[in-house]
Amino acid sequence: RLVDGSRYNEGRVEIYYNERWGTICDDGWSTEDADVVCRQLGFRRTGSIVIPSLSFDETQEEVRIKDVKCTGSEPILQRCNLGLLASTETCPTSNYAAVRCAPKPPTVRLVGGFQSNEGRVEVKYNGVWGTVCGSNWDKWNAAVVCRQLGFDPKGAQKRGFSHFGEGTGQVWLNRVDCRGTEARIEDCELDGWGSSQSPCEHYYDASVVCRRKSLNRYFVCDSFTV
């Protein structure tokens, strides 16, 4: 598990070993080790970053593991070579292993519209579709969604709460803050996925209307250009 991170995808690494949670001393802690941890937790298989544990609060959990050596291909951390910390050894809190994982990119779709370029915004995260809260939804957020779906971001229009009907299930995102230049909604400032700190009801589901890209197409029929 990841503990004490400011975001859902980062934190101090703790491992459940011999029926107890414990920390890992980061002697030799590498990107390959971090990739295995992130893969085990359901994040991207690569792209993990080793970060200083000083970023997080101190913990009372004991240091249990040291000298982790992963090749990067292991499905779980327990398959790597692990060393046990002897009772006479110590590991400073500044040397606790910590990581920032790369989130899996969600899939975006528009639901409930009369045409393919409009609808309620839904994102797919960890295999489950959910909605986006529109409590602070603006034209810049709408522009990013439209760009991600292959539409023209210029002229993207936001729509009022549940304009295309209320969704069901999980509200995945709340407090989305885009500049309007991002390629994907996950590149915007997010309040975490399914954050319980800022719950939102489906009445507030975000919606957009995207502008189709203009196409200059020419067809030649019997020597006439149309």
C-alpha cells in the first residue's frame, strides 16, 4: 500500500509481511522496484518515479524489509529478492522507500446526446465507467474533453447540470481544473479518482457539446468538382 501521499498515486511504500504492515528501507531502491509496486497496485506498468520519503509524515510502522532487488518484470513485490532487517539494524525515516505511480489513462465518452459530439461526460477508470462532477465545470474543461475525443476544442460548450440526464454508479472526478491546452482530462488538475473528500451527486454530472472539425473534401464526378 501507499501511505501519507498528497495524491492517491503516491506515498510511502508499506508491505504486509508476517501478518503485519511495515516499511521498506530504500537502500538500493530503484525505478524497477517502484514499477513492480505500482503494477501490483493497479497503476501503469512503467513510468514510476522514486521520490524522497521526507515528503511524508513519520510513521510508527517498523521497518521490515531492506535490499529490495526487482528486475521490473515481477507481478508483485513479494516475488522480488527481499532482505529482512535484523533487530540490531536501523533505517532512518529519511530512507523509507516511497514512489509516485503513473495512473492508467482513462477512456472518455459522451452519453445521452442526440449526436455523437454531445452528451454527459463519462470516464473509464480501472475498468469501470463513471461520471464527472460539474460543480466547477467550465469551457476549458469542455475543450479538453472535446480535444481528447477528436473534436475541435474551439467552440466547445459546457452544459448545465445533468443536461443529458443523470448517470449512475461512480462519480469518478470532482473539481477538475483544466487550462484548456491539455491533451487529456487526466493531464488537468484533479482532486483524485473517486475522492471521498469531495463527494458529488449525479444531479451535477458534467456535459459538453463539441464542435466537429471542418473538413475540406473534394469529390470528382464526371470531370465536375463538387
